[in-house]
Amino acid sequence: QQQVKQSPQSLIVQKGGISIINCAYENTAFDYFPWYQQFPGKGPALLIAIRPDVSEKKEGRFTISFNKSAKQFSLHIMDSQPGDSATYFCAASISWGVDKLIFGTGTRLQVFP
Amino acid sequence: NAGVTQTPKFQVLKTGQSMTLQCAQDMNHNSMYWYRQDPGMGLRLIYYSASEGTTDKGEVPNGYNVSRLNKREFSLRLESAAPSQTSVYFCASTQGQGLGETQYFGPGTRLLVL
């Protein structure tokens, strides 16, 4: 049961370009939406997260846009760099009690110089 | 401060063999998790432990058992390995206060079942 749908599966971007990854969720009880970044051979690491009381959150070159009515959220990477090449996972959870994250299927981003 | 550590890094098993994946965290976290990662499937929760002494099933618990040995350690056991359990296994931990917390992941164990 895939409750968080992520697209695209892979993305190729030129250095300096904008990378956009989209996610859609089904469960309206979700109230915490993190993005995790994973480099080859490593475990995922939290990149940025948002709650549904705001429509946008920005941290450096990374921005989450959130549309509660559409049940969608997206990650924008501005001025993409080769060092951003990694797999990105969106996730969602109900934040009271134990955080049981439901992950999207991942997007492999490649940034070419 | 090593964070979350996992052993072994890589393991090859034959169908029917058993093994235990070990996980330890040194962040004094209350909650710990086991995930499996498969191509095109993202990460799926196998079992979790909200606090020392408690464990619960996640999304894909069949074929696995867990033990929360103490606050630091959370192990995952495959009693009779099957090729479908070929995957990368990640352990993670959080403070356990809910409210949307960062999950800290270990480096993973790559398991191949022949």
C-alpha cells in the first residue's frame, strides 16, 4: 500500500539548474513531511522538513513547497551542484506517538557540470 | 559519538540459514526502527521499538523478529532466510518524543540470500 507517491524516478539536471521532485500523499492525518537525502553506500539523512501549517520552508538552496488542499508537496533545489547528486526520498508521518515514516519510492538526481 | 552503528556491513546467506543484524546507538534515544530498502520501493518499516522493553510490527514484519536488548541496542533476526529478503537493511533511532523528529540512520547492512 503506497501512501506516498514520488516522481520522477530519476532526474538529470545541469549544474546551476533547478531540480524539482514531487510527492503526493493520501492520508489526511499526516502532519509531518520530511525529505531525506541518501548518497551511495550511506544511510539516509534528514535534509529538510515541513508541517502543514506553512506553505513553504526554505533552507539555503533547498525549499519545500506544500499544498494541503491538493495533498502534494515538492522539493526544489536551486542552483543545483554536482555534490547534490544523490537519491532523495520524501516521507510523511503522523507526528504524535511514535514517528512511523511512510517513504516515497525515491528520486535519483544526477547533476552534471 | 558514532551515532547509529550496524553490523555486519555485508552478508551472504543461503536459503534457510538464520542470522541476526545488530544495531546500536549512542545518542540516548528512546525509539529505534528497522527498515528495508529495495529498488523502486523506497524504505519500508519492518519493526520498531518505541522505548526499551517494547516492540511493534511495521509495514513488512513477516519473516523477521526483533529484540530490544537495552536502550542502546535493537537487533533484527531472520530465522529462515529467503531470497525475497535480499535487501539493504537500515536501523534508525529518534529521541522518541513524537512531534516529527529527525530519524538518524545507520550505514546499512547489505544482505544477499542465495
